[in-house]
Amino acid sequence: MFLEYKAIEDINRALENNDTHAAASISQSYLTDLDSIPLKIAVTGVSGSGKSSFVNAFRGLHNSDERAASAGVVETTIKPKAFPHPTNPNVTFWDLPGIGTKQFPADHYHKLVKFEKFDFYIIVSSDRFRENDVKLAQRIVEMGKTFYFVRAKIDSNLHSEQKSQKNHDEEKTLQEIRENCIQGLKEQGVTTPQVFLVSNFELHLYDFPTLQETMERDLPSHKRDVLILALPNICSSNIKNKKEVLRSQIKFHALISAIVAAIPFPGLSITADLSILVSVITQYLFQFGLDKKSLEKLSSDTRKPLDDLKAVLKYSCSGKDLTK
């Protein structure tokens, strides 16, 4: 928010001095800077806890996608590896090796993976959080940064519970898992632990919406907007937040268009407007998952014909097929 206010102040000052070129330049620089604000998210935990699958789910990818992090039943991450967000490349998810392995012993883990470079940390476990997880959390706090305990593979636990018990109570099971994790962390010296229960394959269920709200609240405003645009479109609140972030940028695009229109050069205004319009609409399609590749994935996930999805989008856009 501070960056936006600063840009608006600079633009107003330039316009007061009748320097439209500077005003347009400031607007363009602001939009360019927004697209280059880095956000580095570390996902770590013990071997085989589901880190890679969580990274893929957060990025809106299946484990089978060619851009996905390798996932398996054993430790598959042998060194820190960066995975850019598919539509927001300035957002990078770092899939870190499991702590406590021979190559990455707990006492030297933070140095080996260069812990200090990340914006925040997600510590993943598929059962109880262990001593090494707590050591990680303590080190992160010492650096003045934020971490989140994520209990993954919740769907697997619920499925096993459902098969083993005749009168299965999902809410009761979830509460027992949460309390078990919290109690384990308290026993290891964590005073007020918060644990988020997550399914890597049904990200909209359980505690992921609460996790994303907490992350948004903890980040500074300029990083918060970057995170919002990187979040998968799993619920209406995500889409609404993305809409507000993108809406806040419209005035800067409009100012550039207006200033170009004031230049007495035949055809320049129309050409510039078309360029701006195509660029902005393309960005919106990607952000809301309405581009061709995203619709193909949605068609596969929902088992609805791709042509039906495209027909709805075409109708909403006054007959224009924007997915080509």
C-alpha cells in the first residue's frame, strides 16, 4: 500500500508541473516494479512428509505436471530446489530437503539451505511434529521471520479412519489430530502452537483457507498482494481478493492510456490502447485461471467438456473467444 501511495504522490507532483511524460513513466515503473517484487516461500520438514506435493498444490499443479516438484513415498528432494509459480514467476516456492537426513543434519540445516533468504517458512509433517521441526521453528524465530506448522495428508488419515470405524465422525477426527499435534509441540516447548490441517489434493478443504488468511495478515502490504495473486483459485474469497488487487492497478494503466492519447500523432492512441488492453486482459485471464491451459486443467479436474467451459467464458465476454 505504501508503494502505491508513493507512486500516486509522485504522479500528482509531475502532473502539477505539467510533466505528463514523467507521470506516465512513474505509472509504468510502478506497474513494472509490482511484477518484480520477489516472494520466496520455503517448504520444509522431515523426509517423506509431503512437502513436494504441498508445493505443487499451492502452485495449482498436479504431481504429474512437467513443472511439478517430484513427489513420492520416500524423500525425493536431495537439495534445495526452486519452483517458480506458473503464472507469477516472481513468486518462488523452495522445496527444501528433509531435516535430519545424513546430507542435512539438524544442527547445520539452516546453513546448508541458506535459511535467511526466505520470506516465510512452512514446516510440513504427516504425523506428529518432531524435535527437529521445533528446532527449525526456533531458528526461524531467532531470525525474526514467520513460520507455519502444516499437518499434511489429512485426507489419508480420514480415509483410514472411515474404513476402520463404523460410526466415523470426521469433525471429531480432525479435532483429535489437531489436538495431538498441538500437545506434542507444547511438550517440546512451543508455548502457543497453531497447526493447520491440509490435504494436498483437496486444497480448499480443512484449514488451508485459514492458513492463507493468516499468511496474508502476517506479510507487509506489498508482499501480501504478491501472495494473493499467487494463491490458487479455490474459493470465492481468493477470487475477490485478486479482483481488488488487480482493480487497484487499473488507474495506472488508464493514466498511461490517457497521456498517450494527448500526444498529437495519428493512430498512436488506438495502437497504445489496444496494446494496453490486450496486455491487461491476458494478465486477468491467467490470474483467474481462464486461459486455455487452465481451462484444460479445470476440464480434467471437474470432468466437464472443455468446449462447455469455453462456451460459458465466450458468452460472458459478449461472444468473443478469449482463450485462443
